[in-house]
Amino acid sequence: MPEAINRLSPEFQKAFQANEREDRISTVKVGSALVFFLMPAGTLLDRFVYPDKAPEFLYLRLFCSALVAIFWYLHTTPFGRRHYRYLGLAIPLLPAFFICLMIYVKNGPDSPYYAG
């Protein structure tokens, strides 16, 4: 089977890579939209679990959404279309980082916040 892959025409390989790039970019755009809208929606959880930190956490959540919006926009530029693989990695890492930061701010690993 690997011999068959090596014998594929360059046109086929180029078309495959173009299709794969478009699929990944569209997936990243959907993921970006989800993070952009759902990260601030987590404020509801903050108000119930840590009402004293809810305003601070809201700023963190909005900052995360702003960063994701930048990456979302970058995917529409020629630079983003060339480096879509690397830029796409930031989309899941940004909310993970900010949620870890919120857990760290409130009791670290002893915080029940991670369960939310």
C-alpha cells in the first residue's frame, strides 16, 4: 500500500493538501466561534461557585474571547492560511490556560472549580 501512495500524482497530492487545509480552517473557525461565545457564558458558573471572584473571572473570560477572536481573524489572512496548523493549536489551549488560571487563583488543586 505505501507504494501506491508514493505513486500518487503531484496534482492529486496538491488537491488533497488544499482540501485538508480548507477542512482544518473551517473546523478551527467553528471551534473559535464556540470558544468565543461559550467562554463568557461560563460567568454563570462563576456567579454560583465564586461570587466574590465573578467580576475578575469575567475579565479573564472576555480577554480569552478577545484573543480567540484575533486567532479567528488570522485564519482569514494569507498568513493564517499558510500557518493554519500552528494557529489552530491556540484555539483549545487558550480556554484551557484561562480555566487553569482561574483554578489557580481559587485554592489551586483543592478548588472544586475544575468540576464545573
